[in-house]
Amino acid sequence: MTAPTPGARRRGRFAPSPTGPLHFGSLVAAVGSFADARAAGGAWLVRMEDLDRPRVVPGAADAILRTLDAFGLHWDASVAFQSRRTDAYAAAIEQLARQGRVYPCGCTRREIALGALPGAEGPIYPGTCRHGLPPGRAPRSLRLRAHGPALGFVDRIHGPQRQDVARAVGDFVLRRADGLHAYQLAVVVDDAAQGITDVVRGADLLLSTPRQMRLQACLGLSQPTYAHLPLVLAADGRKLSKSQADLPVDAAHPLPALLRAWAVLGQAPPPAAPDGVSAFWDWALPHWDMGRVPARNGPCGNMTTA
Ligand code: GLU
């Protein structure tokens, strides 16, 4: 695993979960991360976050890659698949366990929900199994002891952020009761393994960042910069979801959705309608300005992408 060296070429990434075709909200994340990396002359990688096998839809990863290609979002290196990285996640848990940071937890979600205070993202784990499994309980998941100083970072769009992970979230899951490794662990291990210097992704993950920073610190990994892009919400205020096939994007007619995504990112429109996707990118990359990306979520109303 190689940490990026200072001054090295910047590396961004797009990390979709292949739970359905790419929807407009993910397209915005893909366009923002691609533009940011490429405008800086950096590399842009794609990683399929197909860890949650029960939610993975057969064929969705290929469909997402074909769509990215049609939108001129051409990636470097080969696509990484989290489903092939189990050994790396297990090694990270071992490293954390050697520090006394990991413990087995026998609680069910229901038990936690009943006995916990509400936190930044769901119930705060009350620490029931922190000092050992209660008698008669079998281990289900593995958790990280989340204690440590409050973590701060400067989001490139949202500005200074701060969270005391232990108080706001509690000890969090590294390996789930179904044996799958948790997103928070996998994303940290993979961003480091792929040498990612700049994470640009949806604002729904802003509150996850301090957990990822705690893991980076414990694992001795360098910390990328973070930028959390506006979420595109459905007309009823829900986050768009691939599994619900919200606003799929039409790979056969990429330009309208590309221009729409560019506008959601607060970027100035091209002076004239571009003559195709590559003409759009030739114009767009020198004009990309992270400073224009709005620090809010954009409802898409009855937006269509055509
Ligand atoms: N796989 C996540 C998603 O599709 C993105 C994770 C990330 O960018 O850190 O929402």
C-alpha cells in the first residue's frame, strides 16, 4: 500500500455501488470528481463498491461503466472491485486488533435502537459489549473503539468541520453481523491502496468523514482532502437511489444530463452548445472551479435529464 508522496500527481476517484443503473445524483458525483482530478492534470480512478453482495444487481457494474464511457468520463488504471479485497480488509482489522482497538459485539440493531441516544447518524452505540460480551451472548459484529480527540478537517466546499466520533457516533462497526466488511473500513483501506489524494463525493457522506479519519489515523494512512458535492434530491426530498432506479441517465443522449450536472455543480455554462461530449470536456476542464460548487443540497424537482 503506497501513500501518495507530496507534490505527486493528484488522484481522484468515483466509487459507485453497483445496485442499479447510474442515476442523475451519481452522475453529479462522477462529473465533479472527474473534473476536479482532470482539471489538475491528475488521475481519475473508478472503484466498484460491491461489498454489500445482497444489494448488488447483476450487470449494474457493466452498465455503470458503459454510461461513464458514454459521458466521456474515461478512467485510468483498471477498475477496482471491493468484493475482491476481503484479505486487505481483514489485514486492516488485524492491525487495529493488535492495538486493542477492536472488540466483538453481540447486540442486534433492535437492541441498540431501544437503548441508545440518537446521534449524528442513527443511534449512538451505548458501549454494551465494550468491556466484554455479556454472559450468554454470541459475537455478531466487530466494532472499533472510537475514542480519541475530536477530529477536524476543512471540507473544500463546506469549510471547517469538527466531530467527536465517540460522542456523535460511538464505537462503530468494522465487520457486520453477516460477515461483510463495513463501508467505513473498506473505503479507507481502498482510498489508501489506490493512492487517492482528493476525495470528491456526495454530501450524504460528510458525516462519515471523521470516522474515516479516525481509521486513517489508527492505520497510519495519509489523509486525502475532502469535498462533498450537493446532493440531488427527488421531488419528495428523498436522496436519489440507484436501487430505486431514480432518474436514470440516458447514455444514448449524454449531453443534456452532462450540462445539467455541470449546472448543479454551480459551474458557468459553456458559451455555445458543445458539439458532443468530447467538445464539452475540452471546454469544461479549463473552466472547472471548485469554488463555485454550492454548499447545499439541490432538490431536482421534476427535473428530467433529457
Ligand atoms: N459507494 C458510495 C455510494 O455509492 C460512495 C462512497 C464514497 O464515495 O466514499 O454512495
